[in-house]
Amino acid sequence: MSLYAALIQPFAEYGFMRRALVACLALSLGCGPIGTFLVLRRMSLMGDVMSHAILPGAALGFLVAGLSLWAMSAGGLMAGLAVALLAGLVSRATALREDASLAGFYLISLALGVLLVSTRGSNVDLLHVLFGTILSVDDEALILVASIATLTLIALALIYRPLVAECFDPGFLRAV
């Protein structure tokens, strides 16, 4: 087997492989900087929490509209925002730290999402909702991933300096 056959030929011959590669590149460009800032702010659990917190909303979108990309995305966005707001409210109203309240809410939302998805559909549907399949990315999903990655990079470019100042010296940012 030649190097061309192993590394280039699948992407040259198959459209689904090209779409999967472009989706992976878009995700890496959009998620890499956010992950770096989360680690700098000692909030690395936040990425894991949000990825699991969207499951109940995606499950509701799945139950309402089937495997509709837009319904599942809108439901996931609402569920993620609800978990973040509830965790913030609990950490402000009690002595519990924000990371502990986030961990509690993300476990509750993950269990709720699995419960909702398992009420309708087989295990195959549940596995596709939980893990996805990068090789099944269609044009609509690719456009959604690329547009979200683009908006993320634009937003990070606009707030880059204050974000770096907040990560390394929050007192200086407050003083300025």
C-alpha cells in the first residue's frame, strides 16, 4: 500500500470523506482557541459540562422533529443556556462553588437526555444522538459547523485583548 493510497486517495475519491475532513478542520479551528482560554481560566470542566448539558434539548428536538438538525441544535442551545444559568444561580445563592454546581447539573441533564431519547427509538438512534458519526456529515451539517466556527473565531477576534487580560491578570483588567 502506497502513501498516496493510505492518506490521499480516500479524500480524492469519496465526497463523504472530504466533508468529514472539512468538518473536522472547522471544529478544530473553532474549538481550539476556546479550549485554550478555558484551560487558562481553570474552567476546563466547562467544555465537558456543556457538551453533555445539551443532550436533553437535543433529545427534545429529536422527539419533536426526528433527526432534524435545526430542531436538535435549537433545543441543545436552549438546554445548554439553561444549565449554565442554573449553575450560576446556584453558585451565587449558596456556598457551593460554580464548578461543583456545574458538575451536578451536567450529570442531571445527561441522565435526563438519555431518558428522553430512550423513550422513543432504538439503541442505534440513541448512539447516533450521543456520539454522532463524522462520516455521515451532509452539506447542511457542514454549513452549520462551518458557520458556527466562523462566528466563534470572529467573536474571539473582537474580544481577544480583554479576554487575554482577564485570563492572565483580572485585577489589571478591572483597574483599566
